[in-house]
Amino acid sequence: MFLNYFGAADGALIRAASTQTFGVVKTNFPSGSPSFGDNVRIRSSVETESNGFAGLVGQVYGQTTPSVSGVEVIGELESDYAINVFFEDRHESLWFAPALVEFVDHAPGTEITLDGVAKKWVRTENGEWHEESVETKSTKPWWHFWN
């Protein structure tokens, strides 16, 4: 399963910290689909109405090729592509057919942080991720290992 967290383009080169080639990403994901971090609304359909998902707003957490990943998808797939939506109120993440997922906005202000990395990425109104430095809160020198 490939989750396109940072909007890597089809065939994009992924590089490790050493800048040596790590691998080539090949996806069949449609362009223009909601992407990681976007806020979306679930459209009304027989499946979404009966399960209580119609009209819910959530955030895109990933995308996949169901024939490879084997995930259970809500709705009828027109292609081998599904979108994962997380609903904060329900503490639940589900896979939907793209036809059931309606773009709301790019969730400006959403932040991504990684433990041990003195940076954060903040989502802008146009959907880009802006990288910012974050100050560490260490009160002792890096070489001071005791107390």
C-alpha cells in the first residue's frame, strides 16, 4: 500500500538523507483528487446514508490501490483507487470510492511534526506544505548527558 503523504508526483524520485536514490514511486492515482491533509465531505449515497457517513467532514489521511492493499472500500469503485478519510469526532478512518469524496478545502494551518526533527510543515491555503524550523526546548548543552 502506498500512501502519498507529501504529494509526490507520478514517477517522482524518493531520496534518502544521503541523497542516494531510494526508489522510484509509480502510482496510478488520478491527478486532481483530494490529497493528504485536505478536508473533505462524504457525499450522499445508499451506502453512506445507511452507514451514517453522508455529510460527515473529515481529513484525507491517504490513498491506495485496493487490488494491492486489500482494503475494504465504501462505495463502487470506477478505478483501482480509494481515499482514506479520518473523522476526528468518531476517532475512525475509512476507505471511500473517490466519487463519494467531495473536496472542502486544503485545511490551512494543519501542522505535521516528526519526533526528533526540529522542523514542522504547515499547510497553506493553496495546498502546499511550508517548512518551518522549530526551536528545541533543551536547557543543557548537547554534550551534557548527565542530570
